[in-house]
Amino acid sequence: MYLYVYEGYQGGKGGRERTEELVRRAARACIMEEELRLPKASGQILRTDRGKPYFKDVPLEFSVSHTGELWVCLISTDPGPVGVDVQLTRSCRVDRIAKRYYTEDEREFVSAMGESGFFQIWARKEAYAKYTGDGLNEALASFSTLKKGPVAFVDFDIRAGVKGSCCMEEKRELWIRTLI
């Protein structure tokens, strides 16, 4: 799996179009690096009823996240969904959010690790939500991201103050690349 990192992202008006162009650039980079031979494809990005994006005719799985000016795209050449999330650590209502969405062992982890631990768990929860395509909901409190379960997580740090995690069915190696 490849994680493409782009610095200087600006969301807002036109953000979806910029994101889709960056996804296409990341997909082209992955295809070149893996030396994949694919039939000519439109690269059209569609969305499920719940908003999860996917390529209409390119056999790659992907997931996108951004925080501040940092944008990332996880791309997998293997079949099956993937999810990614990045979180800029910042002040927030850690206890209130953890009480609502975290399991007891996750809350204990946050107590021991502080804000850094809180955002690592939150990145895992959001990566899982993108993996399933269900979005953020109360079901996130029903499972622990710290215990072995039906999915695997690969955590990463791109730079100080940013926590990230990838979610997939089976743990795989993660290659981090800069997208220019």
C-alpha cells in the first residue's frame, strides 16, 4: 500500500475537484511505481450512497484525508476496502469525546498517553469509518482499536503533531511517498 502525502492543500470552494485531481495523480504514481498494465480508463471517481469515493474503472482502492494543509491518499492495488485518517493534534474536549466514542481500554490508553494517544485512537476510528464507508456514528464505541479484531491498523507519523492511521482487512506494508 502507498500513502501519498501532499503539503499545501487548500479545501473550501473547489476542494472536491482539487481532491479528485490529487487522487488521480496519486493513482498514476502508484500505477507507474507498481508497473501496472491497465486498460485505458476514464479515472472517473464516483461515490457510494454514503459518500465513499471509488474509481469507476480503475482497479485501485483508495481513501483520502486531510488536516490543515496536509493531504494524504492511501492507495491499494489489492482488492478490498481501505481507510485512512490524519489528525493534527490540538486542544479539544478529549474526555467528552472519548467518553462517547472510546471503549474503556481506549480511555485508559488516553489517560496514559494524553492528547497524543487521544488523536492516535481518533485517527484509527476515522480510518475504520472510511474503511467501512459508514462514516462516524455511535457504533465506533462498540469496538476497541487496541484489540485484535476483524481489521488491522497501520499507524504512521508524517511529522510532529500529526497522527495518522490506515485501516485494512490484513496488515500490509505501508510505503510513504511525497506527491508533487
